[in-house]
Amino acid sequence: MFSQWYPQEFQFQEFHYFVVMDFEATCDKDRNPHPQEIIEFPSILVNSMTGQLEASFQTYVRPVYHQHLSDFCKELTGIQQLQVESGVPLSEALLMHDKWLEDKGIKHTNFAVVTWSNWDCCVMLESECRFKRIRRPPYFNR
């Protein structure tokens, strides 16, 4: 509704950037493993003023508790066993992502993490970090 009164270039944006994420995690058709673990950590950087994709980040994460992916998981996500075996621990993926934000010059700007639902950050990342005693960067609360 706001855009009906003001041209695009005059719209106020609360956040300078959106960091859009969509984790993939261990899973199975009938019963998900416990704990579920993130196996892919992708992120894209979108400029909120232009809507342009400015950068992307992606790494595979090596699961600790359920190291062998189910056939269902491989089919659903397209992620193969070799990819997670050569992945990094979640703690390292978080550090790599943090450094990526720093290198892109947005870590200390006003940005929001955007996901499809609260599953990615508020459920999956939160529970896995708690389970593995990993510090979750506070910007995942934005």
C-alpha cells in the first residue's frame, strides 16, 4: 500500500540487507533421526533497496550423530554422501558464514535473516547449537 503513494526510490527500508537462508538437514521418510543435523548451509545476500542479489555463500556440513544419509534424504535434498563427508563441522560453518558477512562489509550493518519459516533458525539451528553446545551468532534473531 505504501508503494501506491511513493515511488520505489523513496520507500523506507528498515534493513539494508536481507540474508536469505534455507538449511537442509538429515531426514528420513518415516522417522527423522534425533537429533536432526544441518547438512547444507546456504545463504544469499540481497540488497533491500535494489532487490539485487549481491553475493552467495554455501558449504556442506558434516553430520556427527547420523553420518550416513538415508536414501530418502539424498533424494529429497539432492545432497550426496560424499558432499557431507567432505563438509565441515557446524561450528566451522558458522564461523565461515560470519567471516563471509564480515568480508562483504555487512556484518555490522542493519540486516535481517530471512527464511521460509521459523524452522531454519528458530528450530533447527537453535536446537542443534544447544545440543552441540555451539554459540549461535545473535544476528540469527533478526
